Amino acid sequence: MLCEKAEKLPEGASEPCISPADSFEWRSWRSSQALERLATGFEFVEGPVWIPQASKQLESNDKCGTLLFNDIPVSKTYCFADGDCTVFRGDNGQANGNFFDLGIGLVCCEHGGRRVARVDSDGRPGTLISHYQGKRLNSPNDLVVSSDGSVWFTDPPYGVKDEERELPFQGVFQLSPDGQLKLVSSEFIKPNGLALSADEKKLFVADTEAGQIGVLQLTGDSKQNQAVTFCETPRPDGIRLDIQGNIWIAGLNGVEIFRADGSHLGQLPLPERPANLEFGGDDGRDLFICARTSLYRFRTPWPGVTFTQRASAHA
């Protein structure tokens, strides 16, 4: 059953314990904010992406904005706006990670389709990339687009049977605007969520199996380089950065927040294990969280880094 209105959870429902590692500043903020459950009744939600303006692809509202997210097992993309959920796209190839910009459109990673696809204004998907050196990708998982139009994505084997795999590794790739696909790294065990720093000089990659966030330096022509461990946290999945340089991670025990220097800032426990997250809202301070069967929202101290901000910095 889907919720038509935001539901504030009972006191303590989202905070089964206080981590001794939480900083004082985070505890103070956390105690002043309520976690909301916006919608529930799904099977496994992923890929939240905020759309702040109206688009030909969406019947969205300029004032409130729109959030798209996927329910992977049922191959549906939902649109959340004005407190209501509607189906934006069905038969989406078990889409996982999403990206949206008015100039680029909707780009998504398809587990079932084993490709990165772009959806046109009529809702029809077209393949951006499905093979590397003649071999099919595993199951593209999450993606981010840089200001030059490059699509960076992870390719773990979560959506493909072992006997159907054609690649012997789990890669992090860069698809350039001219259609060239480069392998950036093959050292991660299970590369998952990823995010770009505000200056686009660093690519953060969640390695779920290793329990680490690795960072790749993006220099020169983005040749394959070695990742440096930024922080360790159990089972990291989707990740986002805020304008302070903090990294927000959907992990085993909730949303974990680490400062730009890699030290732990705090934790946001949830009733369900989160898979991915996205900053949005009028001022970019609403954190939307996809957690198993539900969509949640939490008000943050700082806005997230957006594609528009990264693009403006490189204009």
C-alpha cells in the first residue's frame, strides 16, 4: 500500500540506539529532526533522483519538484510529487541507479537489460552501452554524469547468473560523450554506489563486499588507476556528497556520514536497511532514502552537491 501523505514516524522508531561514535554536532541536529516515511508497500526500492523543475518527460510541478525511484523486482519506475506516488515507467529492465538533468534526460542502469540506457521524452529507452570489448556487461548498478557529459558507472554481477557472465571482473567504467567506453578500475570486489566530488577531481566508489569507500583520482585522460581507501563501513551501497564535503552512505546499519577527512560524523538509523539516497527539495537539504520497501525523507544540515553546481564550476 502506498502512502498518499508523509508520515512522521513515532519517537524512537528511527533511532534504536545512539552510536558512541556520533559527534556532538550530529546528535544535536539529529534530535531536532523527524524521519518521515513518504511511501511504502514496495518490494526493493533503489535509484532515487531529484528533478527540481518541470520536464517534458514528467508531469511535475515547478514548485514542489519530483523524485523518481525504481522498484527493481517489479521493473517499475515511480514518480513521487505532491505527496503522491504514480508509475512513471513500467517494464524498465529492472532499472537500478538513475540520473536526470534537463539537458541530458533520464539515464539509468538496467539489471535485467544489462546495459546503461537513456529514456527519451516519450518514455522509450535506448541503449547507451551494453558491451565492453565485444562482451556483455555484467549488470550496471549505479551511475553519475560529469559536467563534460561522461557517464561513470559500476558493473557488479548482482543482476546476472554466474554462467551468463562474459566479463571476468567487476568494473568501474567511463562512457565518454563520443561513445568510447573506458575501464577506469577493475580492482573493486563489488563496486556499487558512486559519486563525484564538487570539483570532479575525485570519484568515490562504494565496494559493498570489501566494506569500504574507495576514491579514484580523475586526472589526465582517466587512465586506469589505483583506488585509495577513504573510509570503512559495513556493506556500503548508494552514496552522495554535500557541499561541506561530507559523504552520506546507505549502509548496513543505516545512513552513515563521514567528514571530508574520512572521520566519522554520525549515523542515521532507519526501520529498514537503506540501499540508496538523494538530496533534493527546494533548497537541496531534503535527503530522500530508498530503504527496502519504503521511501523516507530526512532534513539535513547542508544541501547536497548537484550536477548543476558541478557543471557551473566547470563552465
